[in-house]
Amino acid sequence: MNKYIVIGLIFIAGLVSFISGQFIVATVFFASAAIYSNIVKRVNINS
């Protein structure tokens, strides 16, 4: 459950960065949320 909260917080941070005009930081946040989400899904599938 905590994994999904972390993914959500990273995504919200990306949205805030995007709205404030920091597009490079927003891209990093969105990419890290996507990568972390894929890692969490693979762990759930394998276990």
C-alpha cells in the first residue's frame, strides 16, 4: 500500500512542477513514477 502512495506523491510532484513551469524537473518526476510503477508491478507478478 505504501508503494502506491509513493508513486502518487511523485506524480503529484511532477504535476506541480509542470504547472510551475519547471518542465525538466517534471519530466524527471514523471519518468521516475513510471519506472517505479513498473518495478512494483513486476514484483507483484513474480510473487
